[in-house]
Amino acid sequence: MKKSSLIACAIGAGIVGYLATVYAVDQGDKTLHQQYLSQANLVKADPLSQQAFHIFNQNGCQYCHTKNSEMPFYADVPVAKQLMQRDIEHALRQFNITALMDQVQNNKPVSQVELAKLESVLNDHAMPPKQFLLMHWRSDLSQQETDTLLNWVKQERTKYYADPQVVSEFKYDAVQPISTTFKVDDAKVKLGEELYHDKRLSGNNTVACSTCHSLTTGGVDHLDTSTGINGAKGPINAPTVFNAVFNIHQFWDGRAKDLQEQAGGPPMNPKEMGAGSWQHIIDKLDKDSALKAQFDALYPKQGISEYSITNAIAEFEKTLVTPNSRFDKFLKGDKTALTQEEQEGYALFKANKCQTCHTGQSMGGLSYEVMGLKGDYFGNRGNVTDVDNGRFNVTKDQNDMHRFKVPTLRNVALTAPYFHDASAKTLEQAVDDMALYQVGVKLSQSDINKITAYLKTLTGEYQGKPLK
Ligand code: HEC
Ligand code: HEC
Ligand code: HEC
């Protein structure tokens, strides 16, 4: 045989192997599903969750949506192997089912983002033929199984996330009005608020948290990248502090586990507040007897310390929650709160899957997602720097390359420019880019305008007054 026909044979065998795998997975071949079944311990799960678990299992979702899944024997056939690896790589970029399976087994809340993504693929019947192989599993789910899973999604939302004030039409939506308030110690909030505006937290008394996160400008500085002490330029755009309390972690790459840990960063950052050492800050604050008295009363053990300073600031930040946007009022039944165009914008927002990442009360902050899922965002933009690695910088896991904590869309009309690199100067451009790079659609100008109009209704109230 000629070399070329040998290659053709090998590719043919590979594709057959691949199809065989897909076929076997589609048939729900029991022997392929040992991985989870053998470990499954569903005693804690309610009946519907148990059913959902078995549907995932029997349809092989875990092959492509878990890391290091065990592959059937023909997965070693060349080409088949490559095709499968490519599928798995793509699958894992968008959805990892491991945590979900664990949560079901342990009767813990399943992430709102996972529920939204699942709902989206279950509802989506506009399957393009070229993606048939990638989407083969869908042909396998019977209508009954699909309905069971959709009911399960509703059940989970009812249990953990649905706001009882929302009208029935939007009750089970992935996006919910802001209704959570966080329990705080009022005296610590007051101290934290003072510290938030206190320039003594910087090396030369020129920069406060509020310099870059002014509460009168949407919690941001409107610069492409922030300017810190002595005019130093940072590498990345400043996100808003409003509703940051809802974030799973803090910073674009999530390197701070919570608000208190985050608040420890800027004072020591040489490009932000450049204080040099905590002792330097403590020495300055120590001379302020009124302030010292507050610390001593609230933190008798620590006095003025890194711990007490960051703890008070974090306590204050828990109050930076912005409920009662026009959109929230609309969800709760005020039909006149949104214009026709804005309502159409919300429908388009959902139809274009925006809510699969911008989920929950804060419409973001709950997951790390790849920037450029459907297009080479960084290649097209050029000048790639370290901060563009995103979550990878924290985990060093290749699967986290270019992943960013999804920004909140609350008050987004007030927080231009957009994205971690400030590449989108207007909301219209951000919407256009998102559709292109995250969803894979080119929106018409009229759809962009409607979605933008909708996003402008997400501006909420702070201390009872609309943010400006
Ligand atoms: C053969 C591999 C494979 C199997 C098996 C598979 N998927 Fe996927 N899945 C993919 C790929 C590839 C993508 C990314 C799709 C894309 O790029 O459009 C994906 C994407 C997804 C997404 C994310 C969609 C989004 O919009 O974010 C969900 C949710 C999902 N799959 C659920 C499932 C479920 C549930 C099952 C089992 C019933 C399953 N998948 C089985 C390959 C697979
Ligand atoms: C010089 C400008 C500057 C100063 C001063 C500053 N920040 Fe920031 N802040 C930023 C930038 C830029 C980021 C994003 C950095 C990153 O993600 O790598 C950020 C991120 C944050 C975040 C994370 C938000 C999110 O969605 O992840 C919070 C919260 C925050 N800052 C609060 C504070 C507090 C509290 C202070 C004072 C102790 C402070 N900042 C001082 C510029 C600044
Ligand atoms: C697959 C997840 C995903 C989907 C789907 C998605 N987004 Fe995003 N969105 C992100 C991520 C991640 C960022 C941050 C990207 C960055 O900074 O590089 C972002 C940023 C944004 C921003 C900028 C916010 C800011 O403060 O910088 C807007 C506006 C936005 N998205 C709107 C949308 C709209 C509208 C849709 C639907 C057309 C959508 N997104 C779909 C993940 C997603």
C-alpha cells in the first residue's frame, strides 16, 4: 500500500474508533460508566436529584466534562484519541461536571452557573449539523430525560436561589433581583468606611481605596488601568467594589479568597498605595487618638493591626450592595419599570446565553470563564501580557489559561471602560464583543442596542438613592 493510503486507513480507523466511542457513550453502555456509578453514594440526595445524577451518568457526560476520565479501550486508536482529546479540551473549557456530581451526592447547593449552563443546553434545540459530533449527547437524551433534568434545575433553584418576590414568569430565571443583605457590625462598618477613604493607608498620604474606587463614580476610576502612588500605572482595569461581596473570590484572577484578604493587597502594592509595610501605616494611625480609641474598643485584642484594618474595611464593603434597580422592580412585578425595548433586551440577553455566565443576583462573580471561547480574542487584540493569563496565574493549570472571574453586570452603565484590559470603551462594544467571543454570534445593531438598553436598567440604589 502507498504511504498516503496507509495514512488514509489510519485516519479512517481513527474516525471509526471515535464514532464507536460516541456511539457507545450514546447507548449508555453500562461498562463505560463505572467511574461514577462505583463511587455514587446517593443516600443524601432527594429522589429527583438521584434521577438527574443517573441521567448524567448513563449518558456519559463525565467523559468529556471531567478531568482524567477513564476512556474506553478504543480511545487509544490514533486520530480517535486526538479527536476525543480535542472534544474534552473544548468541553472542559465550558463546563466541568465534577463539582456538580459531588454536590448532588452530598446534598449541597449546585452552583447557579452550572444550572444555567445546563438549562441552556437542554433548551437549545437549534443544533447546527456541523456540531453534531460535539453535541451527539443531545440526540441521546430522551424528551423525558430532558424534562426531568429541567425540572431538577427548577427544583434546585427553588431550594436555594429563587426569590419568592419574583413573579411567576421570571421565578426560575438564572438572574434574580438583589435581595441578600449581609449581617454586619455597624460600628466596624463605620470604622471601615473611614479607613476606606483614608489616604494614610498609602506611603505618602496621597492614595486611598476611594481614589480608585470612588463611591460616587460607580466604584471605579474610569481609567484603562489604574493610577496609583506617584502616578504609577497598574497593569489591569479596576473592577467595581459595589456588590463585590457576592464574588466567589476577589480580583480578576481570584487570588484573594475574600474581601478581607483583598483589602490587604493595595496598601502593600508598590504601584497602588505603596505603604511599604503595615508597621508604617500602624505608626501613622497610632498618632490619631480618636481613631486609636475606636480600634481599641472594637478590636481589644489586636488594636490597630493589619488584621483589624482589613477586617473593618471588609465589613464596610459588605454594605456596598445595590438593590432596587429598575430591572429588579420589573422582576418583582412592576411591568412599567422597563420599556418595551428594555424588556426585549432582557429576552435577547437570555436568548444569547449571556445569563449562563452572568448569573445570580450580581450577574457575575460566581465563576471563572475563558475569555475568547468562540474566537481568538487575545490573538486579535495582540500585545498579550502576564495579566491576560487570568486564573492560570493562580492555579498554573493550563485549563485555566485566559479565564477571568466573570464581572458583575450590576451598575455596568456606570463602570466604563470594560473588560480586564479596558479594550471595550462603550457598553455597546462590550456587548458586541461578548456575543462574538463568548457566544459565537454576530449581533445586529438593533439587538446590540436593545441589550445595551437593558443593561442600563441594572443600576441600583446605594443607601436608598439611585447610583449615579
Ligand atoms: C463527546 C464529548 C461530550 C460529551 C459526552 C458531552 N459533552 Fe457537553 N460539551 C462538549 C463540548 C465539546 C462542549 C463545548 C461546545 C462548544 O464548543 O460549542 C460541551 C458543552 C457543554 C455545556 C456548556 C454549554 C454552555 O453554553 O456553556 C454543557 C452544560 C454540557 N456540555 C453538558 C453536557 C451534558 C449534560 C452531557 C451529558 C448528557 C454532555 N455535555 C456530554 C462535549 C461533550
Ligand atoms: C491604584 C488604584 C487602586 C487602589 C488604591 C485600590 N484599588 Fe482595589 N483594585 C484596583 C485594581 C486595578 C483592581 C484589579 C486588580 C486585579 O484584579 O488584579 C482592584 C481590585 C479590587 C477588588 C476586587 C473586585 C473584584 O471584583 O474582584 C476590591 C474588592 C478592591 N479592589 C477593593 C479595594 C480596597 C478595599 C482598597 C483599599 C485598601 C483598594 N481596592 C485600593 C485598583 C485599586
Ligand atoms: C462564557 C461566559 C460568558 C458569556 C456567555 C458572556 N459573558 Fe460577558 N463576560 C464574561 C467574562 C469572562 C468577562 C470578562 C472578560 C475580560 O475582562 O476579559 C465578561 C465581561 C462582560 C462585560 C464587561 C463588564 C465589565 O465590567 O468589564 C459585559 C458588559 C458583558 N460581559 C456582557 C455580556 C453579554 C451582553 C453577554 C451575552 C451576549 C455575555 N456577556 C456573555 C463571560 C461571559
